Amino acid sequence: MSFLERLYNVFINGSGFILANIYEYFEQSLFESKFPGFKNLHDLIKDKTDYMLMNTNEFTESTRPTLRSIQYVGGSATPDPQPLDEEFEWIVSRGAKGAILFSLGSLVKSSDMPVAVRKAFLDAFATFTDYVILWKDDTHVNSSYPNIYFRDWVPQVDLLADGRVKLFITHGGMNSMQESLLFGIPMITVPLFADQDSNAAVAAERGFSVNLSKFSVTKEKVIDAINKVLGKDGEESTYTQKVRQAARLLKGSPEEMRRAIKRLARISGTEPPLKHLKLDLDHLNNFQYYNIDIYLLLLSIVLVHLWICARVSMRIADFFTALKKKTD
């Protein structure tokens, strides 16, 4: 990481810490207004929570130290893929080399996309005549391009699992990325907000995707990204190779994750609180957690020593000054 990237991380982590405390204050105030004397909500959650289930996996989450009480269950919500219906089967079958799926998720409307960005994608897609582009789009306009098809809904999992989709252009949402990895489809990510920037950064760093900034989308950049991910004719790109390795390692994981959730829910619901999973630092305040009191003590010791050294140096200087005057 560069200096600016690390500085940005410090800013994001610091602002996140402040916002979390603000949210906790308002949540606590809300509960106390309805239930006077309600126990501190933050402490209650820490005391009563045995496991934290995270919608991620080892491929979509950055590598970090973790706890036994934190369990990755990413992919548990992925449904079993079904054969394509007649409409989507017809669309996908029209691509001589396959299909490209373009979806920015369920929360973002394509109608809100800037005209210049939309045109950049359309002009870029039009150059890939051997592929059909299936674009999840809510504008309800007819395509004037023979290889581009707009639909306001697409069976995303079924398409990714079909085998003829060669590339997924996505906003970088966690579920979309997990589905793409599960079925071995390389990606181009266009992160828009929330966790999508970090999701896209992890995917790009691990060679699963090419990342496009939403602020600088051009026809040339889209074409270059697609060519990188699709690779040369007859050759698999490194992106395809890496996502297919991930797919092999994730095979069967949705059902495994669903079983894990059931097992953990049963344990947590039937057993007494699992104190052995708790960290001793859970109940430390911020001063103790960050060792601020220790650092203040050490800083005080250093400052006292510096003050003593300064005073001694001044006394010695005064002594030699007085001695010189007597000698003169």
C-alpha cells in the first residue's frame, strides 16, 4: 500500500469508529425511551452472542487474524441453479462465443446512470459481436444493437451456472461476487458505494476481476477490461484460471454453510453461554483496550526524564559560566 492508501484507511477506520459510537448512542437512547433502565445494548450483545456469522468466505474477505466465534457462512443464501427458461435460453444461445452478464444489483437503477457512462458501455459492448450482452436494465427501452439485450430482471444464479456466460460485470456486491466465484466466472467490477470498493479491491488483488472506477468509465477502458478478462482467442485468461480454481475449492459450499448455520444455531440455542469463546478484552474500556493509560504513563516518564536532563544541563552550563567568569 502507498502512503496515501494507508492514510485513507486510517481516515475510514477512524470515521467508522466515530460513527459506530454515534449509532450506539442513538440505539441506546431509543431502547431506554421505551424500556427505562434497559441494560447497555452494546454490553448485552457482547454477553449474549456466542457466534458471529459473516456473509463472506476466504476468497472475498481480506486475510486477517480472526476468532473461533466468527464463522464465515458466505454462499449460504445462494439457491440451487435451475435450467434457463425459454426466453433466456434463446438469448444466451445467440452468442457465438458465449454471453456477458451486466448487472449492478437490485438497489441501483440503470435509469440513474449518467448518459456518458451508459453510452460508453453500449459502444464498447457493440464491438464484441461474437458475444451477447445481457444487461439488467430498468429503462424498458429496446436495444438498437443486435448483440445487446435489456431485461429488467435476470435469473443471475441460473445464468452464472449455465456455462455459456464468460464474464460478469458487477457492482461488487458481496452476494454477486460469491455467486460469480462459486460458478467460476471472472468479473469486471464497477463499485458504487458501501462495502463494494473493498470487495472489488480484494477481488482485483487476487486476480478474480478487473476494477473500473465509476468516475472514469470510457469506451476504451471498458473494451480494455473486457479483453483482459476474456483473454486471447483459444486461451484462458489468468482471471478465468483463478476463478475456476476458487470454484473448485468452493464446490458444495452453499449446502455446507447452511448445515453450519443450523449446527451453530442449535448449539447457541441449547447450551449455556459459551464463555470460552469470549476474549478477555471484551469488557475493557477504550483507554484500556488501546493501552492509552500505559502510553500516557510512558510518555510522562520520558517527559520527566527530559525535564530532569534539561535542568541538570542548565545547572552544569551555569556552573561552567560562573567558573569562567571567576577565571577571567
